[in-house]
Amino acid sequence: MRDGSGALSLQGIADEAEVSKALLLYHFRDKDDILATLITWVSGRVVAREAHALEGSTPATVLEAMWKWLHHEIEQGELRVLVELAGERGPRTRQANSASAEQRHQAAEQTMTQVFQLQRLSPRVPVPMLAAAELAVREGLTLSAAREPGRTVRAAFDMFWLALLRLAQ
């Protein structure tokens, strides 16, 4: 994925995995099947980590916990993989991307609800809309950090959340 998903080839995947192309094709039908499986697997991992990101948080620590989780996701690179693969057009990949987007949106709704509950605030905007906006910011920060390694995106994260919390009662 270093050169983007368009540069992936079955042989390149086999080389990176240190297996033969024949073995790869024994387990997967084609590149689309591999990418769909990757999306499903990575999405599940990201969502599972998000589900635990705010454990033990208090009103004073919830946004720091949210940042630590996002920062870890950016550093680990799996969220970037999902963003990069979102443009893939194979039929199984499109299906996996759709399922991944829905799964991540549901997780973001739960996270947003938890943040607002801990802050004892009620959002003035429906949580599903807030979750969609937060996901877009999350993905944008992921791409921004990838474009400029070493650059922190913390200030943008903080500004987004300050604005979001101002929309609450």
C-alpha cells in the first residue's frame, strides 16, 4: 500500500507476503477478493479499537482519550489503508467498502454519543450527522498526516472538537 492500491498486483502482494502467487490464488480468487478481505479485516480491527478508546474516560479526559486513539490509528496506518481503498471499484471491494463505511459510521455514532454523555451535553445536530462530519475530519487528518509525516494534526483535531462542543447545549 506504500504506492497506493492502484499499484498493487497479485505478484507484488505475493512478494510482500513472501509466498508464491499460486498460494495466494489458492486462498483468494483475485485481487478484488484480496482487497475486500483486507477491508473487512482492517475495518473490524479499527472499529474494535474505537469501541475501547474511551474506556475509563471522565469529562476531563474524554477528548484526550479520543485524541490518543486517533493518533494511534494515524501512526499505525490501518485507517489510512481504509481511506486509500475506498476508491477501489471491484464488485466485492465496493461491497466491503460499503459495509466498512456503515460499520465505522455506527461506531462513530456510539463514540459521539459517549463523548456528549460524558460531557453532559446534548448536541443540537442529530448524532448521525455529527458522526458523518467527525468521520470526514478523521479521514482528512489521516491523509494530512500521511502527506506530511512528522506534522502534527492535533491542532486541527482540537479546533474541530471545540467547534463541535459549542454546538451542544
